[in-house]
Amino acid sequence: MKIVVTDQAGEVHELEGLDGWRAMEVIRDWGLNIKAECGGACSCATCHVWVEEAWYGKLPAASDDEEDLIYSTLDQKPTSRLSCQILLSEELDGLQLTLTPSAAQT
């Protein structure tokens, strides 16, 4: 399955992922610019992404912890999610995400 990720420079990447993997793992393993400091524990918000509107409604609702972390970011939008909380599945094949400035490694 694939996810389509736009990086902070506006470059679009089509990444291969596996069912059950976290979007953050795929993005990180393909070497894109994402901090993902907590490794997927939903405790840092450094894997913050914007989900394309057409895909946002297909995702399960964010947990209270995820919403609190997203609220703490400076570049939040209505379609903000933490990529560590997005589990890939057949229904999400082709998912489109944009890496936020706050997710960039410095």
C-alpha cells in the first residue's frame, strides 16, 4: 500500500508501507524530515502532519491525548493529526499527508 507525503519543501513522495504500520514509521523509514522523538508513544507531537481533507474523515477519531498534543503545536489546522496515531490499512491506501514545519528535524 502507498501513502503520498508532501515534505516541508513541497516535494511529493509516494511511499510504500505495510498494513498495520504507523504512518510515522513509514515516513521515518523512508528518510523524510520528521523528528518522531517519542517513537510512536503519542507523547511529543513531533510527528505532526496535515491530512488532506478528502482523507481526514476516513481516519478514526483522535484520542484525547492526541488532541491535547496537537493543540500544543504552533502550526495546527483542522486536519492536523499525529502520524504515529494513523495505522495503515487497505482503506487508507493512497492516504495523502503533509509534513508540518514543527515536525522537521533541526
